[in-house]
Amino acid sequence: GFPIFFRKIFILQLVELVLTYNFTDCDFKNIKDIYQDVIHPELNVYINGVSEETFLKCIFIPDCLIKIEHFTFKPIYGCASLAKETFAKQTNATLSLGCSGYSGIQINNTQTMKKRRKREVKTDKCLEQVSYLIELWRRFSRIS
Amino acid sequence: MTPLGIALGMVFYLLQAVSGESGYAENGDFDDAEMDDYSFSCYSQLEVDGSQHLLTCAFDDPDVNSTNMEFEICGALLEVDCLSFNKLQGMYLIKTKKFLLIGDSKICVKLGRKSMTCKKMNIVKIVKPEAPFDIRVVYRKGANDFEVTFNTSHLQKKYVKELMHEVAYRQEKNENDWMHMNLSSTKLMLLQRKLQPNAMYEIKVRSIPNTNYFEGFWSEWSPSFHFRTPETNDPGEMDPVLLIIIILSFFSVALMLVLACVLWEKRIKPIIWPSLPDHKKTLEQLCKKPKKNLNVSFNPESFLDCQIHKVDGIQARDEAEGFLQDPLPPQLEESEKQRLGGGMQGPNWPSEHVGISPKSFKGESSFRCLAGNISVCDAPGLPFSRSPDCKEGGKNGPLLYQDLLLGPGTTNSTLPPLFPFQPGTLTLNPAAQGQSILTSLGSSQEEAYVTMSSFYQNQ
């Protein structure tokens, strides 16, 4: 019954904890340089001057990177295509390059080029997500 | 078979280890270079056309036969795995937005499908900025310097924004004597004192990435700008207009000092510090044009042999005239008494001034002395036309002393008469008169001086 159900959930959370990368063994300075000169301009282009106040914080440097990975690649209701944006791919490459043992997120890079490009729709939810990312990256840049 | 296989394996292994990979990159990542004939170098230019980046590669040896040669880049790309270069006049270019700008890429020289040589390059480490442009030099006279400004397209770019600029300038006649200065901004001040005056200078600028992440090479030099330095380079040199003003002021002051010294005694000092009149000298001045053989003296003893008529109080002009015309006008006593009683002032008498009325006398002077002795002579304004003759005066009648008009402050009662006037003919006893004169003169000498000074003022 219920005890079995809760036990399964507990086991799944343990597995997730084990499988989640902790971003402790990373070249934080290199990641910070890439963020300042490459990722940050891309995020500003995406958000296009729309700034939203967020209360999302991260305390430790690995905590910031965990949350950055979460908000960058985890699809959520209302914003499912953020992982295909340029800044998301750059974030994936940055974390793969700067953190030993991090395999990165498998993003399908090969796409069929169409004559008419389908424009990505920037939903409000996606803009909100990017605002979170900007704040997390800013926090990471300050404490690293 | 097993030993043979092992031997072959070792041979192949050794061959692979010795052969290695070709590669020399401009950033110096690789020391060895395989296939030196096909060695090449590349540089990248980010956002050169909007958001598109440009990657340019070329063989190091311009004489290499590049027919059928192609370049290909793989890795660190967005959405694709590999991209091919375009060939243009011996160089290979690729313009695309698909550079990831993170991580290394592999660039290979291909002959058909065969890779002749490959290099691992990082696009962000071979960045060559665009050349600066619009360089200007403006001379600032007030600051004695030259303001150098230039522009760069990287100010509006998204990625490589921070650059280090190198400014080089030289005097045109010194061909290889370039001066270099590094700066991170697009404005520079050149001090005038560090440049030669009245000389032509050439100046140019180039840039290189100056960020923690992007690295690369110097850009091409900007177009040169030529300017000429002003002639005067002496900070201590004065403005000519100011110099003229200073010289004129100096000479004006010197001229004023000279004039002041020259005119001090005669003009300036009397105005600033007027001297009190000397009564003797005043009277002497009155007798400026003495006649011959005239001695002016106020010594009473000089008049001992003169008939002096004592004047009692103030006499009017008319009475004096009448006295001159008539030896003993009878109405004179009455008029005199009236005057003495009624006061001193008449319609013709000046109220403010004290002096001798020239109209009081006509004709010859009644004041006659011995020849050579005269007390009141031809003074300006005085009616005496000639010196009196005491001897003649004694014969013709009474003598008339000059008429003295007193000021408004004096009354007949307060002022003792100098020479008390007595009606009738007065014939002076020289001895007695002399003594009385001396006495009266001694007592009223001060009044005489005061009165005479007043007369002088009136003149």
C-alpha cells in the first residue's frame, strides 16, 4: 500500500541525488569568464531589455550551477523549448568544458534547414525563466 | 603467428608515435608541423556583418598549389557538425552565425575527401579586431595639447567589446622614429611640449582584444592622419597684445612720475598744501612794478618825513574821493560821522571782502612821501598811478591814506583805527607823528597784517 509507494519514491529521490551532478569539481574562473563574455550577451539579447524582479537566490557556487542547469534545460509547463536556444547550448558547452565528469545535456544539434525558419515564440514563462537564469548567473559571478 | 603479430603491432605503434599529427597554429598550441607545404594560419572576426562571424584561413606558403584544395571546420558549431570554406583569391573564408564560441574546432585541409592536414583551433583565441577608423587630431590652445580621437566598430558589438588600442605617431621627416602609446579608451591627449613646433606629424592606431576570454592578433592599422604643430612652443611667451599693453602702461606711469616731479613745486604742492601768505611778500607783490628809485618798506621810520593823515575808522570811497578833490570838504565831517555812526557798510561796499577800493582814489595820490619812500605804490587795482610825492602832498593839501574796507565781522568799535581819521587838513608833525605812528603801528601791527592779507585775498 502506502508504505511501499513512499518507499519507491524515496528510492527514486536517492537515485536522482546520486545521478545529479554536484558541480563541485569545476573550473569556476573559466566558467565565469565564458559567462561574462559569451553567455551574458546572449541572455540579454533573448530577454531584450525585459527585466523581471526575482527572488531566486543561490548560496553556494555549486548550488548556483545546479539551479542554472535546472532552469536552462528542464522543460516546464509554458516553456518547453528553452534548451534549444543559443545561450542554452553555450551553457551546456561551458559546463561540459569546465566541469570534469559532467557529460552535459544531449541536445539535438542537427536540424533540417528549412527555407522558412519557424520563429521561436518567447512566452512569458520563458522570459520569466530567463530572468531567473540572469539572476543566478549574476549571483554566481559575484561569489565565484 | 603470435610473435609475428606482436612484432607487427609494435612496428605500427612506433610508426604512429613517430609520425604524430601535423599542426602549427598562430596561437602556438602545437610545436611540430606535419606537411609543412600545407601549413596554414587562420584568424576570426566576430560580428563582422551584423551577427555573422568571419573565419579566414590561408596557406603560409603563397606558392603552394592550392588547386582542388578545400578547407573544412568541424566542432564547436551550432546546429551542424561541420562547415566548408569558400575560396577567394588564394584565401579561404567562411561567414556564419553558427560558431558556438566555446571549445575547440578542428580545421582541415582537404584534397578531395582526404585530409591533408588538420589543426585544432579555438575561434575565440584567434580573434582579429576590425581596424579603427575616423582618427582626428584637434589642437587645444588653452590646454596646450592635442586631443586625439578615433572610432571602432567594436563599441557596438556584442562579444569583443573591450580592446587595447595602440597609437603610433612620428614626425614626417623621421621615417622610422615612431612613438607608441597604449590605451583602452578611444581618446588620447598629446602634450604640445612633447612635440616639435611647426612640424608635420603622422598618427595611426590599431587594436587587439583585451578581455579575459577572447584573445587574438593586432588589427590592421587605421588610415593615417596628418597634422601640423603650431609655431610657438614656448609656454612662457606672452601674448603680443598683452605685451604692448604692459609697455604702454609702463611708459604712461613713468611719464606721470616725471610730470609730477617737474610740476610738484609750482602746481601740485600749492594745491595740495597751500602755503600761508607772507604778508610782507604779499605787499611786495602788490608793488610788483615799482618805479625807479622806489623802495618799498614797511618800516615806520621810513615814513617819518611823510605827512601821514591818521584815519579814524572806516572811510567810504566817496569821502576819500572828496577828500582828494577838496582840501577840506566841509561835508566830509558830516558824512564821516554818519558813516561812523551808521555803520561801515554802504551800497558799494563789498560785504565779504576786505580790500582797497580802487575807485576811492582819483588823480594823484594823497599819500606822498619823500622821494624814494613809499608805503603803498602802484599795486594792481590800485588807483595810484604814480608814486606819491610827500613834498607835493604837503603843499597841496591834506593827504589821504588809502581807504581800508573792513570785513563784515568787524565794527567800528572793535577795530582800532590804523590811522585815526580826523576831519580837516592834517599836517603831520614828522617827529610827533612818527612817534604816534610808531605807537599805533606797534599796537595795531597785527591788525595791519591781517587786513593786508585780506586785501591780498581780495585781489
